[in-house]
Amino acid sequence: MEYTYYPGCSLHSVHKPYDISCRAVFKALGINLIEIEDWNCCGATFYMSIDEVTSIAVAARNLALAEKYNLDLIAPCSSCFTILNKANKFMKNNETLFLSVNRVLREVGLEYKLSVRVRHPLDVLVNDIGFEIIKLNVKKSLSGLRIANYYGCQIVRPDKYFDDRENPTSMDNLFEMLGAKSVYYPAKVKCCGGMLPTIKEEIADDLIFEILYRAKENNADLIVTTCPLCQMNLEAYQKKVEDKFKEKINIPIYYFTQVLGVALGLNENDLAINKNFILSEKLEKIIKEESTLEV
Amino acid sequence: MQREYIFPGQLIQREAELKSQFLSHVEFVPEGERIKQCIQCGTCTGSCPVSFAMDITPREIIALFRAGEIQKILNSEAIWLCVSCYSCQTRCPQQIRLTDIFYVLKQLAIQNKIFSKTIKVHQLRETFLTMLNEYGRLNETLLMIKFILKTNPLKGIRFLPLATKLMIKGRLSFRNKGIKNKEVLRSIIKKSKEISLPVEKFKPSYKEDAVGYKAIS
């Protein structure tokens, strides 16, 4: 199996560990990821608030570049995932918009025919590859690990992409299958505040605290997340909200691909786990263990 | 300011203009016209993670729009606080695409040069877009540095411990190589801005009398 891959700007800078672990996991499962050549920034939420045609055109260049491969496109960053899906949806809905964007693209020798399906790696892992094939590649059991599965906003909303919008379960099931316990976690689709810690921190603190506290309350050993921005907010501002709300939390935040990679027998360097701020003792122990399961 | 007296059911000139601008943007939003089906139930406000900090809540925004008070919405802080979590849009029983409508309101505010004084999202966006135009890709480290220098360097000191930690972990990079075809992307941006579709091109059927008020042109 093959997919095109759109890492996005975040995964090329601060969130390198997500990129590294994502590629490692797919490689371990025998899936080939082809990075789109010369992709550009998707425009994030900012271009959307300036002008529709420009925002869609910036995103559509990537879609046009991906279309040549005739494969599904994997976008691990939640924001890129939403923006690219949104570009597809807006163009399908409005022919004038679609034609105008294509007129702009044609001037630089590109064309987009609306055929690219934008997918999230979690969706591909659970629904395309499937539990049976993942199970065949599992080297270590995650038993004893209590995981809080945090999905964030933009891979489950606004449209129903591949999971329930209020109570998604695909990641819970994935880690249960790997032997871990997915704890009850009412904050799984709550908002982490996005860019608010940068522009209005006092509001963001409340949001971040709730997400962390709910995980601690249910005795989770770690939180796994699917979004680079959520990982940053929950990890980097954890100390700050601990001080503000006078509550010790100290919970590690992993990208879901890192924890999945551990189960697939990959080592710390393959998954760039050392780049995380807080490490889970239990997970470290599992990494150091010899493979216990028969292949 | 001189008060403009109007008859019931009529909008003042400024509001009529804003309304027509608004409706021409809403045209792009799939099922954007659903805004007229709002039942004022407040599910959006109840679902919004930041409504507790808003000066006017999402439900009130639709109410103000109906009352012909778009100017008031644009002057609010609320539209800049929206973090695009799409909770309101997902839960709305009338399936109003509220988050997308928030984007429309932001566009309208930017077009009319109305910015929030306390929420610095405008400066962040400017920095972001300048970098995107220049390199085609973002570098979060450089973005943050430029943003902090632009807004409040003294307050930016609070990010130092975090930056140090990230640096030790090897997660910071101070180089933005950008994409290869920078010119291509720049021309896409430039050309697409030129074809910002003219308002007159769209004459949606629901434009008149859609929300109980007739706009005078």
C-alpha cells in the first residue's frame, strides 16, 4: 500500500518527533509514504479570515500536487487536515469558487480535479490497514499502561470524517487492542485553546487545566494526542497551570504514533521519544524490555 | 456622532452595506444560508469553550445580525476569541455553520479595518502571512520571535524558559528554507487576490428580506 504524505510546517520544525514517529510506524507496517514534492503551508486558520479565494487557492496547490500520484493523502497535523478537507468541501459546494481557483492554478501550470481524499493517519491505521495487520506486527504488549486518549477538535469536527464527533473511539480501541487500558476520559474532544496561549493566555490556562485534570482524575499514566498544537499546549504549559491552579499533575503527553511505535518494537530514537519534556516511567520500562510477544 | 433616524424595517446606510458584504461572503460557506434558521436556543454558547470570556456570546451574535447590528458584532472581542474548535457548528440543531460564519465576520472586520485592541491575533496573523508569502512555509520559532518583537518584547520574556527547554531538546530551528517554487506560490496568492469575486456577481435569492429587515440600497 502507498499513500502521499503532507507533513505540514509544524511537523518540520517544533513537532519533528510526530513526523519521525509517524514515518517510523508506517514503515514498520510496510506502508510507503511519498512526501509531496515542494508542498507549501496550508494557510492554517489565518488565511481563512482574510479572503476565501486566496485561502482555498493556497491549500489547493498542495491538493493539485498530490493529485498527480492518484493516492489518498495523509495529513497528520489536525489543522492541515481540516484546512485541506475544507478546501475540498468549499470547492465542491461552489462552482464559481472552484473555477476561479483552477484559473489561478492553471496560470502556474497546475490543475485540480477535486479527486484527492485527505485522510488522517489514525483513520488510515484503523480503517485501511486494520487491527489484524497491526496485530501481526506487534512486538510488545502495552499491558499495565493506562492511557487517556485525547483527540482534540479538528480531526473529529466539524464534519463526520471517520469517527463519532462527540465520543470518538477509534484510538481507544487501537490501544485496547495493544493491551493498554483506555481510561474513561470525558475531555477527549475538548478544545486545548489552539493559539490562545500566545495571544490570551489567561483563558487558555482554564482549558488546558481541565484536559490535564480529567486525565489525572481517572489515573491515566499518560495522554496520547493526534494534534501537534495540542501536544505543545498540554506539555509546555503544564507547569504553568499546575502553579496557577495549585494542583500537581505531571502527566506525560505523547503523540499517538510514539506509543503505537513502542508496541511495534521500535526504539526510542526511531520514535524521537527523548525529545518529549516529560517521560512516562511505565512506557520507558516497556521500551527497555525485550520483545515478549511471539511474532 | 450624528444619529441617523430610520423607519422600522429599514437599515441605516452603513448597516445595509455591511449586510450586503456579509451576505456575499456567506455565499461561499456551504449551506451558509442556514443562518436564517436560528432558533436562538443557545446550544452554541453552551458548547463554546471560550464563551465565558466573550463580551457577546455566539447566540447573541446571530441575534444582533438579525437586528441589523453588524457593526456591534464587528466591534466585539468575541469574534477574535474563536479558536475554531467547531463545537458550536457540530452541535447546532439547525446545522448552522457557525464557525465558518465567524470567519466571514472576521473577514468583514478586517475589510473594514476593525481590530481588537486587547487580543493580538491581528499581529500574529500579519506575521504569519508575511512569512507565508515570503517563504511558502512557516517556521514556528521565527514566527514566535517576530510576533513577540512586534507586540510586547518585555512580556515575551515569559516564553524564555519554554524556548530554552525546546532548544535543549533540539526542537528549535532558526532557519526557514522555504519551498523551491516560491515565485509560483506568490503568483497564486497575488492572482487569487485579484479575482476576489465582486459582490455584484452574486445575487442570492435569499438576499432580500431574509432576516426580517429589508436593506435599502
